Amino acid sequence: MNAHNRKEDRARSPERAQQAAIWADRLTQATTAFAVIAVAGVAAVISYQHILELTRSHGEDGLTARLVPVTVDGLIWAASMVVLDAGRRSRPAPALAWWSLAAGIVATVGANVVHGAAHGVIGALISAWPALALIGSFKLLMILIRNAIRPRADAEPQQCTTPEQLVPGRAEVEQTVEQAVLAEYQASLNGPGRPLSQRYLAEKYCLDRRKVKQIISAENSPSPVDSSSSDGPLQTSP
């Protein structure tokens, strides 16, 4: 009986270790997210107060003075979300997002520096620190979100489309994957919408985007026979 129990314990030990690792990962992610959000919240409140006082000291008051700090730090958040979304979709972030992010960083750091400049260099640095902490917290939060939405290693692999699936009811299909990619791309050229993107075809057939580009480029490039025939008849020497 004891031997049987020991065998069961050895069989369950890998599962227990895996569960412990999962809980440790979740605890680490939760505490890290809490710390980042807490620092970002405190830094945002201090930065808001600094920009509010600076805005009021330069002639603005009422609702306008209260909303100006929101537009400064809010621009950083909005631009960071756009950059994050582009990274999730494996697309380059729009130039406007990068320019907006840079403008927001310069504005919030500059406003906090000016707020503390009356107290010398040390005062300017102390006043600018909340803005720097807020920017750093934004970037750390983006990293946490990006890592959280990545597919796990034990997730089911993506089901790729095979040429057999494109023609139901046929037992044998002579069409290769390259021919299927080319046929679907050519069919989309005659459709009402835009041609299919290389990224879509690569994900559908589980191919590299460079491979899809080579397939399409090879079809669009003129063949040696066509190029030689377009030059006219060959001249033979007498």
C-alpha cells in the first residue's frame, strides 16, 4: 500500500510542480502590475498638480486649467496604446503615434521642469521626477500587457489551410501549397475588394511572408521566353 502511494505521489509531482509554477507566475505578474499601476497613479497625480499650477500661473483658470494637464499626459497614454496595438498586429506603428508620444513626453517633462525651476537645479530635477516616473510606468505597463497577450507555448498550434481543404469532395488534389497561394491571390485581383495581403496568405498557409512574396513576384515577373520573344525575331548570321 505504501509503495502504491509513493508511485501516485511521484506521478503527481510533475503536475504539482507545474501548478506551483503557474501560480508563481500569476503572483509575480499581479504584484508587478499592482506596483506599476500604483507608481503610475501617484506620479500622474503629482504631475497633474504641477502642470495645473503652471497653467494657472500663466493666465488660465477654471475648467481650462484643469483639463490642460489631462491633454498632456493623456496624449502619452493614447499614443502608447496605438504603438502597442501595432506591435500586437505585427505592423509598424503610425508615424503620428510616435510624434504624439514624443510631443507628450517633451511637454510633460518640460512643464514639470519649469514648475520647479524657480527653486534651482535641484528643484527642477525633483519636480521633473514624477513625470519621468509616469513615462517609465507607462512603458512598463505596455511590456506587461504585450507579454500577457502573447500565446502560451502549450497553446494549440494554428491550423493551416491545406490545398485539400480548398476543394471539398475531391479525394486527390494535384495542387501544391504554392499553387494554392497563387490561385487565391489571383482570384482576389478580380474581386470587388482589395487584393489579399501577403501577411494574410502567410498566416493562412503557415508560410513565411518572404516565401509568399517570392511566389507572387515570380508570377508577376516576365519569363525568359517572353522577354526574348518581345525583342523580335532572332537574327542569324549568313
